[in-house]
Amino acid sequence: MKQFELKTGVPPAGSIVETIRALLDYAHACLEKKDADLNIAVHEVRKSLKRLRALLRLVRPALDSKSFQTADRAVRDLGRRLGGARDSAVLLVSFDRLADYYTPFLCAEGMQPVRDNLESQYQSAMDAFLVNIDVHSLEEQLEGLRQRLDALDLTGFTRHMLFASVRKTYRAGRRALRALHEEPTTRHSHTLRRHAKYLWFQLLLLRNWNPAVLEPVVADLDELGELLGQDHDLAMLADTLNAHPGIVDNRIRGELLNGLVESRRIALLAAGLRTADTVYAIRPARFISQLESAIPI
């Protein structure tokens, strides 16, 4: 996906407005591209919308509560409507990753029916998604979202507000990490991943101001998101296998598959916690103090 960064030498408010417009322009371009895979294009649109939500959290101090909540809800709801065949695709990708990781245990001929069933589900969901998706309507919704976001008054957004927002995002991640240590559940893991993604994009926007300082943190956050994302996807796979036992037509194979899913999840979560402990090692006040010193906005 195209990289987005706040421009140096431009007041934060103006640069944020430009970035919001650039994200929406990118989403439109993905849909308008000739011969594009529609599923991939829509996935890129969804990623743009998630980044818009991170941006809205960055400028939240400059907005009244109603304006923020209305804009955030509009971005969130459009993203949810574009979910499409995402869950089915996640199940198939997760199974393939698991098979690669545990070769040859899950590459045996006996596991092929499981993959066939997952692929069949994915194809059915994808066919339904492509039939129901209306690109013209989606473009109109993106244009409506552009108008709504253009109407936001960000002129009062300051450097101080920017760092206050990053501090709030960082603090939320620390709380989520503490909860995950105390109770290692899928819900807490997903919460940590969401806050880490917000922080990742907010720091990514600032990266070009001081790459030497920010690049390592951005890289750690990217790794954390990937580790927790794979854990979440495997949790979905386990839930699906338990809810639909017919996907695995042999009890022994089912027990093997569930055992390997659980084993892999433990490894992913342990790695994610180690990375998160590094990212969130210092208190929010010190983190922001170091950030302010490194970024001369």
C-alpha cells in the first residue's frame, strides 16, 4: 500500500488535511484501476478506512465530541459493510500458514479434504460478495465520506494536540498489554492489536521527521500487529472448526488440527508479548518526551 507521511515544514493541521484527502484519493484510485482484482481493490479501501480512523484519533483534541463520533462512526460503518468474504479468506490463509509451519504434519493427503472444504466456503462467500458489491455505490459513499471529513474544522489542531493524541494511543496500548498479561484471551489480544495498529500508523505519519529514531519503533509495531493478527486469525479457524465439525471428517485429524492450532497460537502470543513489552517498556510521559525531542514539528 502507498505510504503516507506528514510533510516537513507544513503546519500539522494542513498536513493532516492533505493526508486525509490522499487516503481517500488512493481508495478511489484502487476502485477505478482498470482490470483490477475487485477483492484486492476493496481490501485496499478497507485498509485506507482503518488508517482514517487512526488519523481521526490523532486530531480528536481539535474536534467536539459529536463531530468526532459522527465521523468515526461513518468511517467504521463503511469499512464493516465492505467485509465481504474476508473471514472465509482468513480461514483459508490461516490453514495454509499452519500447514507450512508444521510440514509435513498438515501436508499429508488426509488433510486435503479440510482445505477443500475451507476453499469451497471461501469461493461461495467470494461469489456472493462479488455479486452484491456495487462499485458505483461504493464510490458515491467514499465521496460522501470525503465531504463529511472535509467539513471538519481542524484549524485549531496544534503540535501539542498531536503529541497528546499519540500519548493517549500509547497509554491505551499499555493498558491493553497489561490486561493481556493478566488474562491472555483472544479479546485482550485483539484490543492490543487494534491500539498497536493505531500507534503504528500515527508514528508512520511522523517517520520522515526522524527516521533513525522512529523506524525501529514502527518496525516493532508492524511485527506486533502481524503476530497478533495471525493469532487472531487462528482463533477464528479454531472457532470455525469447532462450530462446523463437518469440515474435518475424521476425529483424529480434528484433534491433531486443533492441537497444532493451539500450539501455534501459544508461540505467536508469546512472541507478541515479548515484542509488546519492548514497544511499551516506558511510561507514556517519557515516551512522548523522547518523541517530542526527536521530532521538531
